[in-house]
Amino acid sequence: MFVITGAGGRTGRAAVLRLLAAGHRVRAVGRSTQRLADLAAQGAEVWEADPLDPVALTDAFRGAEGIYAVIQPNYLPDHPDFGAFQDRVAASLTTAVTESGVTRVVGLSSWGAGHPEGTGPVKGLHRFEQRLSAVPGVDTLWLRAGYFMENLLSHVHNAATHHRISAPFDPDLPLPFVSTPDIGARAGDELATGTWHGTEILELQGERDVSMREAVGVIAEAVGADDLTYEQSGIADFHAELRDSGVSVDVADMMAEVGEAVNSRHTRMEQPRTGRTSTPTSIERFVEEEFAPRYRDNVRRG
Ligand SMILES: NC(=O)c1ccc[n+]([C@@H]2O[C@H](COP(=O)([O-])OP(=O)(O)OC[C@H]3O[C@@H](n4cnc5c(N)ncnc54)[C@H](OP(=O)(O)O)[C@@H]3O)[C@@H](O)[C@H]2O)c1
């Protein structure tokens, strides 16, 4: 039996489905079994545990052959100290691994997590890696995923209404765009069949590197918007826009740091691109299946 944390989230849900499809027993953990009802209908055992509750998580992990550990959610935009929240979830997951006696863990981390500083929210994932990897007798595989394709979905409204996508990234810098279902599927595969020992790191770099200019070109073609353009925003403007939209100073600082870290290549992939570090979903497929339908809805609704 495998236990998946963050089962209601993007990567967790995909991990559950992958393991069920391969015939494994799966315990899907979230804060509300109601929100996991569709996974129960597909054969998962659903289990309520808040990621901040180490006792509930320990119960959830007992008897597992392996677990998928994820600090969720991706962001809490209005949190005054998101790093402290990440540390509390990391501590809770680590206590539960220790107390439950689980010996195999696939953990979700990020490109840039080798650095202790200068990487925005990825600093919290660095500390998560350090903390959990220190538990003796546990084989842990860290999936250091690239930049989520799903991050592009925050631009749907501006693309549809202002025909512009802006972000702090250099327009022509190749980015390792990766889809979250691919990450979850890989987590499931590694839990079921992986042969790693001790602490290992595996970067997930996506199908190929894609710059923001290229990504926006793919979107423009898919939605038939010739005038859709990419504009690189300055870090200060980006920070101000986030603040205007209600993001806390702490989280806006972190997001701005991501822009600087990626542009300066402080955050970069370090393993060679191989079949193992690549994942199948192309930017074209993501845009067709996820971005374009939302864009068209947005245009229809005005
Ligand atoms: N964005 C990127 O480019 C990127 C790149 C690499 C790594 N990452 C990492 O990926 C991880 C996120 O993974 P994901 O995308 O699979 O997760 P996710 O989809 O963001 O997780 C969403 C789930 O979090 C739970 N949640 C929501 N608010 C919460 C709260 N206040 N407290 C506790 N749980 C809450 C909800 O589940 P329930 O309601 O069912 O509990 C929700 O379904 C993060 O650690 C992030 O740092 C991100």
C-alpha cells in the first residue's frame, strides 16, 4: 500500500491515479475526504489528515510500503511568513515518516533546491530536503521538478483581455517547463518500481526547454491571437503588481527572488537531460488541453 499526501492537489492526484491504474492499493491523504470523493470512487482509500498535524499523518503513513511527501499548497499568497508555514509542514511530514517507520519516500522538491539561499520559496524545499534526508534508515528520492506549466494559467485573463503575458523572466531564457500530472505520474512509478537507495536526487526537466517567448508563441497560435505578446516585467514592477493583487510582502519578495534567481541562472538544472530527467507532456499539448479552453471561456464571458 502506498500513501500519497497532497492527494487533492495537482501532483498528488496524478500519483494516486497512476498507482491505482497499475493495480496498487493507495491511501489518498487530504484535509477533507469529501474533496477526495472522486479518488475514492476510483478505488483509493481516502484519509483525512491536515499536513500540519504530525499525529494524524503518522497514522496515515503506518503500514505503507512507500509514501509521496509534498509540501502543499504551492503558495498561500496572503501568508505573512510562508517559509515558516513550509517548515511546519516539513517538520510534520518528517515526524510522521520517523514515527510510522516508513522506509521509502518520494519527495517533491524543485530545481534550485541545492541552494540554501536566493531562490524564493525553493529555500523551504531545500530545508525540507535536509530535514527529511537526515532521518536514518529511509531511502528518499527527491524529485527536483522544473517550472510548472500550470504557472502559465495565472496569465489566462491578461492574455484574453489585454493580449499580453508579462513575467519577470528573460524572454529567450530556456526554461524547464514541466506538467504537474507528469510529476505525479513519475512519483507513482518511482514508488512502485524505483530502485534508488539512500538519498537520491532526480531532476524533472519537462519534455524540452522552452523560453517564455516560445511559450507565448505556442499560446498565440493555439488560440488564434496573432497580437499576443510577451513582455518581461522589471522585478520592482512585478513586485508592485503582486502587492496590488493582495499578495503579502513576504510572498511577493519570494516570487521576485524566483525571477532574479532564474534570470541569473542561480536556479538552473544541473543534471544532463536524459530519458529519465525528461517527461512526456509538451508545451503544445499543455496549451491545447489546459490553457486554450480557459482562454476561450474567458473571451466568451467577456
Ligand atoms: N510552481 C512551481 O513551478 C513549482 C516547481 C517545483 C516545485 N514546486 C512545489 O510543488 C509543491 C506543490 O505541489 P502541488 O502543485 O501538487 O500542490 P497543490 O496542487 O498546490 O496542492 C493543493 C492542495 O493543497 C491543499 N491546501 C490548500 N490550502 C491549504 C492550506 N492552507 N493548508 C494545507 N493544505 C492546503 C489542498 O488539499 P486538501 O484541501 O485536500 O487538503 C489543495 O488541493 C510545492 O511544494 C511547491 O513548492 C512548485
